[in-house]
Amino acid sequence: MLALAVGPVLLVSLLIGAVLGRGSFKLNPERGLLKQGLLWLSTLLPIAYFFVLGIIAWDGYEVDLSSSGLTKFFSISAIPLAFLSLALPLTVLVSRLHSTEQTARQILITNHKNNLDAFYSHRNELFSYFDRLQETDYFGALKGHFKIHPRVHKSFFLGDPTSGVPEVNAEIFKSVENSLASARRQIDVVLRNKDPDKAFSHYLLNACVTMHHLSRCLGLPEIYRDLADRSVLLEVEVNGRNKEKFLSVGTTTDDLVAAYRYANDYFTNLCDFAGHSKRKTEEEHKYIDTGGKFRTIKIPGVIEQLHANEIRKLADEQKT
């Protein structure tokens, strides 16, 4: 009895596996229905059981091609025919399951494509948005081209192409806002120069460092490359430690404020695109954002005096 029950399953499975391969018994939406092992199993297995059970049921009977013979055939073949009748619903079931797998696969492919399209469309829209911005001349000290660096999209928006439209990276937006606020405070301290003994460190070690940091974060070569070409690089000992290199932001007050205003305007446009609400500038620092008051805070300018005296002296010493 065990051989009768298991034999057809093993025989049919081995036959299908030899022709289509062992992996054919798992529905594969990428292969046609005729290459699905389950389809042939659902078709051949009922036929195999029909013949196996039929041989038992027909034992002792002879072929009789008459109406009475046909009636007798159906009466003694009830069980074999019941198994044979399973072939049609089983093959339909496998066909439906295969179709469902193909549909699910197609949905995954479509969703994947839609996510890719959404991600790259968002990035292209960012590039297109900045392409519409006009070049701005910041009082002859710097020309802002408002070109978007590809890494800006990666830094300021979280996600990958398979996840669809990226999310705003709120942390880096807040970080840049804080850096801009620090730059305003540091520039204000330099321009007002209430502590002349610390003017050099306030300028080179604080304001300039913050502005170069912002230029890197926002991808602004006009600051970290073009303006750097006419800046001064010095080695300075900090807090009694080894000397470190520090680069000025140009050589004038106009250079430093122009760099700040360009970074601030660039970030404002980035916030507008992302829908991020940018903090308002402190009332006492608004003169750094707009207007020409920054030129008349101290006359002659603190930065100009630093470059004419202390910075030039250090630069000459380090050349020798």
C-alpha cells in the first residue's frame, strides 16, 4: 500500500526534475507556465494515480466496447476517475498561482521603477531650481554662481533611489543654521573689535574657520577655491599645542562679508526648495545680512589692519 501511495509521486517528481530541473517545483514568475514543475506535477500525478488505481479496479475484467461495458467501466472506475478529475482544478490552481506571482513581480518592478523615477526626479528638480537662479555679484568681492554640487542632494536629503522621494535631513539643516548664526556672531565680534588683543584669533581662528566649514558643507567653490586663491595661509600655535594651518577668507572686510552673504543666500534658496523654515537673523546682526553698514563699524577696517600688520608680519616670517 505504501508503494502504491508514494510510488507515483516519486516517479512523476523524478521525471519532471530530470526534464525541467529540481528548482522547477518552486513557482518562478520569470519562467513560462509550461516550464513550471508544479503544473506538470498537478497534471501527471492524477493521471498516474488513475492508472495505478485503475489497474487494481480493472483486475479480472475484460474490455467490452458496448453500452453495458461502458456502464460497468464507470461503476468500477469511480475512484480512479475521481483522481483523474483532480487534474483540471489542480492545473487551474497552479496557473492562477503562477499568474499571481507574475502580477506581484510586475508590481514590485513597477514600484521599483517608480521609486527610481521619483528619487532622480527630485534630484533633477533641485538642479533645475538652482539653474534658474541668477549669478550674483557681492560688491565686487565674490561672484556667486549658485551651482548645485551633487553631494549637496546626498547630504541634505535622506534616502536612496530604491526608496522613492528622499526626506529632508533636518539635522544638517539645523547644523548649517547654527554655523551661519556662529559666523554672524564671529564676524560681528571681529568688526566691532571690542577686545583688540583677540582680534587676530577672532578673525582667523573663528570667523574664517566657520566660513570655510560652511563653504564645504554647501559645496561653494567660489569660497573654498576661488576666494582661497587670494587668501593667506598661516601656521598658528593654538593653546600651546602644535602649530596648525589656518586660511583667511580673502584679505578684506568685503571678502569675509561677501562669503557669508553668498553662503546665507545659497542656504536660503536650499531651504525654500526643501520647505524648511529658516530661523530669522538676530536683530543686532542684520547689518551683516544686508546693506553697507558693516563697512563703517570701524574705520579703518579691523580686517584690513590685521592683514596690513600682524598677518603680513607672520606671513613674511613663515616665508623665510
